Amino acid sequence: MLEKKKNRLIKIYFVAVIILLIFLHLFKILTLPEKYLLSFFTDWQNKSISFATRLKYSFINFQEAQNLKKENTLLKGQLDQLMYENSQLNSYKSENEKLRALLNYLPGNEFDYLVVKIIGKDINRANTLLINKGSADGIKVGYPVIVDNGVIIGKIIEVQDHLAEVLLLTDKLSQLAISSLNSNKTSGLANGEYGLSIKIDLIPQDVEIKEGDIIITSGKEENIPRGLVIGKVNRVISAANELFKSATINPLVDYEELLIASVILPKKL
Amino acid sequence: MLKYIFFILISLILVFIQISFFGALPILANLNILLVFLIFINIVFGFDTGFIFALLIGFFLNLYSFLPWGTFIVIFLAIIWLLDFLYKNVFINFSIYSNLIMVIIGTILYVFSILLAYFIFYLMGLIKIYIVIDKLFWQSFSYQIILNLVLMSGLFYLAKLTIKRLNIVFLFKK
């Protein structure tokens, strides 16, 4: 009997404490302790993701080693072909670097960037990333998130004071106005497909787009500058009796390997 | 007092592992260790302990979520309350199989509660995005059920080695 009473009191005590903490959070009184708690764990979470990614790829690499033994003879025969493709890729790389310099993906002095760490994923939503900065650092919903030298991976979809969520471009609900590198017009709308690839819809029939074209942001959306690279066209789907054609894009980076990113912020005047 | 500090640390570490470790692994990202742990604690140590862990895990999970504060607490409490009711009134034979059924029921309840919560809060304008029910959702849901069952089985076999009273779960004759 006494034990039951004691348990009931403990439960009431815990519920009261939790409700108090929720109220303190809603009235922004707990902002500083939350900030310190989240920042205390950020490095460990980032290391945890890095470890998990290495673990994943060590397992994949072991399996690949087994397969490569069997394919050894075939690979030797393909070596010449690979050398030719390598030389082609080197020339594309050189062209890519020149084009990036020309694009100047942070046009003028309109934008700044904030380096963020990836600390995890939303437990209930695939194709999202959690980053360690939030509204207190100037991040707002809709800001683009990039990696490397201007490859866009997604947009900020939710923000708290010291935490934000990035929706990757491969998510079905992700939408981005795009254009081809060779065009100044908005060529279509990029939507994610099953967390694996990106599909461009609503490309007018008169817009020229072909396999291998580099797709960039059109700059027509607020806070998203023109020239952020999305990927390369993999396939174009066109029918003569349709008003629009569509295409699929392969992202240039592996979204599963990301540990650091940058959020593009409009520069304060 | 020390016991509750231990509970807080365990809850924090589990949330940390769920978000920052399993989140980065393929397929295993669908494993819900928090839910399985809650159900396990509820079954083995009783509703009182499960209640406290539901509060703590729900609270810490809300730190890394954009749903209104208290959502996870309410969902986890509702799930363990319902499972405790089923455990005491329906699945009274305490076998490993009935417990695995509880994991299936718990997972279904959790997934559809979260789905409903996202829809309602999206319609109210409190969040910017909802969960799409497509092929990927059903695939993820299937993986979650399978992985949760595997984890629960593993936990029970481990617990059997350490907690004597759990021998009844396997209906073994002593």
C-alpha cells in the first residue's frame, strides 16, 4: 500500500517537473541551458555520425572486396576503357572549375554563409538532416544548404533557437526552381523521388536539355542565389504530344556521407 | 535518488544513439530502439518504471524534434498505458510470442500516432511539413516492425541470462 502511494507520488513529481520544463521552454526561459546542452553534445553527435558512416562503408567495402576477386579478370580487360574515361573526367573537372569561377555562386555581396555540423536525422522523417545552428545564428526557413563548392543539398524546413532541420532535395516534398547551365530562364521544378534521385518536371518543350547537362538553381526563389549546382541530367523523358517534358538528375554528392555543410544567409545591410 | 539520475542518463544516451548513430546507418535507421526499450521496460519492470522512462525519453526526444513540446511524451505514455492494459487483460500468458505481438502493436500505434500528429500540426500551421504516405513510408514501416522484433527478441534472450524471473516468459519447466 505504502509502495503504491510512493510510486504514485514519484509519478506525480515527474509529471509536474516535465510540465514545468515545458512551460519554461515555451516562455524561452530555458533557452540558455538548452543551448549549452545541445552544444555540449554536438561534437559527440557529429563523431557518432562519422563513426556510423565509416562502419557502414567498412562493411560495404568488405563485401565489395569479395566481389572484386571474382571480377578481377573482367576489370583488367576494362582498364583501357577506364583510362580513356579518366582523361575525359579530368577535362570535365577542369571545365567545371572554370565554370564555377565564372558563375561566382555567391553573386556580388548579397550572401554570406554559416558553417554547420550535421548532428543527426529526424527520427520520424527520412531524407532530413539535423544541424547544430538555428534562429539564434540567423537561420530561417527556406535558406539553402550547400556543401563543397556550391553544391546545394537541401533547404531549411524547420528552425528552433539552436537547432534546424534540412530537407534534402531527394525528398518527395522538396521543390526547387532550376535552370540549365546554358539558360537564364527557369527551366523547371526539381522534386525529390523516393530519397534516391531528383526529378525535374514542367520543362517546356522548347527548352533544350540533354543528358550530361549541369542543373543549377535559377535564382528565382527568395534567398536562393542562382548558380548553386544540383546535379547532372541522367535521363530526359519527352513525348511529342505533351506540353512539358521531364528529366531525372543524379546528385553530385552522396547525402549519406555528409558531416559538415554551409547555410547561405542573406547579408545584413 | 541515484536511481532516477541513472534513468535520466540512460534516456539521454538512448535518444543520442537513436538520432546520431542509427540515423546514419542504412536500414538500421528504421530501428526504433526507444520504443522497443520502453516496451521492454514496461513488460519486465512494470508500468511505474515504464511511465518514468516514457516521460524522460519523450522529453529528450522533443529537444531534437520540431513537433510541439509534449507530443512524444503523450504518444509514449499512451502507448505504454495501452500495452500495459493489454498485457494484464489479454496477453496474460507472458510468453515471448505474446510479447513480440506487443512490439508489433506498439510499433503500429507509434507510427500511426506520429503520422496523425504530423498531419494535425501541419493543418494547424505549427509545422512546415508532413509525412508522405508513399512506397518509401510502407517500406520504412515494414523495416521498423521487423527490426523492432529482432531487437526485442535479442533483449529477452539477454535478459533471460541475467533476470531469473524472466524464465517464465519462455514457459520453461525448471
